Amino acid sequence: MVNYQTNVQKTNSIRFGSAKIEVGADTGSLVNLGVATSVEFTEEYAPIVLKPDNAPEITAGVKDHFATVKFEMWELDLDNLALIRGGIDTVTDVVGSATPVSDEPHTLNDTDFVRLDNKNGDNTAVTSIVVTDADDNAAVLNTDYVIAVDPAGYTCIARVSTSTVITDGDGAKVSYSYTPNASTEFSTGGLNTISPRVVRLTNTNAAGKKFEITVYSAKNQGGIDLKLPSDDAEDPMKPSIELKGTIDTTRTAGDQLFKIVDEQGV
């Protein structure tokens, strides 16, 4: 018979799973970096020790207080890489050629927006839009349908509730022209000021509750290290990223390095 020394005190304090990684110039502009591995958060500091001649050592506080986030970045998006690196790079989109699309089919239910299949590289609305119903009857903008651009830069279409050409649940055919980017160019060298970034790790459990760590002011700690795997390798290229947080003196003392918000353990 096993003699256990204790029991689980709080089952919801046992954590599982990795985290979503977000980086941004501030908490209002965080970008999800997507798939990653080896996600890690660490805190470090050194105690301030006073050594009087006639008494034991006295611990008077801490110094060199840092918080570090490390991970292996699987989605090598050049815009996100430049964001992480804090403004020492230049990223330029090279515009491609305009591409026509004819009679792309979509079903318009109620007044719900539906994404078109293709987008402009600069995230603006596609052009030369012509909409017809399934029988090729022409629909009129703002009378039978409306368009909008969603946060991802896709042009979306929705029927107008009073349309007599496109009724609820009908199929529509959309013709338009879009201009994708041909490539993205990433260049660096000569810009020497690294701007701090907010870094947030969010673990969400099966109940939708979050365990969230936010580092307020972190800077990238190293250059790009791209190890190109063999052609038959199972794992992709995955550069290692290290962001080191330091004290943000613009914040209130006691809340200058990082914050943990726990919805799971309450």
C-alpha cells in the first residue's frame, strides 16, 4: 500500500497546454504570431545583499529584474519578424499584376457578409466589382448588395434586405479584379534603435478560461538564425526568438515588469 504524503489541494491550479503568442507596440495592437514550439517564460533577479561588519547579511531588495519569453517561430512571416525585432528592419511589399476573376459563386443568406476568395495585397477593397444573380440579372451596389473590407483585408459582400434581385439564400456571381503582392522584401542594417514590445502569452483551457502573462517592455535579444532543414525533414524552418523584458518605469511601481491574469484557478 502506497502512503501518499498529501492530496491535490486545488485541481484547477494544475496547468496543461502551450500558449498563444502575441507581440505588439502596445496592448491595443497585439499580433498573433501563430504556430510555435518550445514556448517558455522565465523571471530572474538578483537579491541586493547588505553586509554589515557586526551583523548577519541583510537582504534589502532586488536588482537586475528581468522577464524573458522564448519560443521557436514556425510561421516565418516577415512582417511579424520585423515587428518582433523592434524597428531595425525595413519590410516592403512588391505589388503584382491585376488579376481578373469571373463569376465567383457565393450564397448570400439574410444580410450576412461573405468573404470573396481573393484579396488585394494592400488590404484595400478589390475593384471592378460586378454582381449578378444566378440567372445573370445585374445587381446594383447599395440597392441589392453592399461591400466592406474585414480586418484581414478581404473584401466581403452582403445582400441588402430589400433587394429584389438577390433574395435571401440565393446564389450570386461576383466578378472583380484583385492585385496580390508578388513578394515581400525584408532588409536590415543601419537602424540601431530597438523599440520595446509588449509580449503576451495566453493559455486557454477547455472551459475557455485563460492563464495570461503580459510582459510590458521587452526587446529582441539576437539576430536571425535560420537553420534550413533537409528536403525530407518533418519539421519546418523555425528560428529561435528571445524577448527580454525590463522594468518599465512609466508604470506604477509593483506593476512595471509583467502581469499574470488567472481565470483558470479561481
